Amino acid sequence: MEETITQYISVFSRNKIIIHSDEFDFLKTIDLGQTLSECIYNFDGIEKLPNRVLQEIDDMFSDSVAVHESYGEYLSIKNVGILFEPALKLNVYQLFEKYSLNNALFVEWQGDIVDSHLYFLSKERGIKTNIKNLSHIIL
């Protein structure tokens, strides 16, 4: 699997997104749901919440870029369900695009994946995100 990832990352593309369902012990991974919910737990301004969340994500992701000897700079996230909370008004596609431009973005995905569509929870009842236009591999 590491060879597949290395080959994918070495190919020139605008984005580099690696979607996987198994935990990768060899990566430093952010538990996005836990960390972000801790950051906004006592935030009072509900109308300003989306902007606050974007700033927290940006700070968190900037501080969490790591280096792997084979993959170079990368960002690894898991527990991404919080990104689909309606009150946060986040565009998951745009977030994945933004944070996969300068380094590889590893996303531990626990929902369904059909073609280039990610379903948070399940295909039948989940929220669908089309990542067809983002360079990615699904492991």
C-alpha cells in the first residue's frame, strides 16, 4: 500500500487526496471531530460560528502539517463528520481542495464511497460530496 501511495503522490496533479478506511499508524493524524468541537464548545455567537470554525480549521491544519520520508509534507485527518454539521455551513469539497494543494491530504473515511462520491454515514441516508474533479485515490 505504501508503494501505491508513493506512486500517486509522485505524479504531478493539482490535488493529492488519499482516502482510506483503515487507520494508518505511520501518520500523525488529527481527530478533527474531537479537536474542533473542543475549540468551539463554549462559543456564543451562533451567527459567527461558520467563520470561527473556518479559522479554527485553518489554524489547526496549518499547525498539523507533518513530513513523511516517502510522502513529503502531508496532512492527515479522521473523524470528519463534524464537517457535515449544518450549523457550520462548511463546503467539504472546498476544504478538501484547499488543503490538498500544497501537500498530500489523507482522509480516514468511515462512510460509503461510490465512484467519486463520498457519503457521510451511508449512501441511503448520508450527505453526498462529489470529489470527481479533485485528484484522489481510494484505498
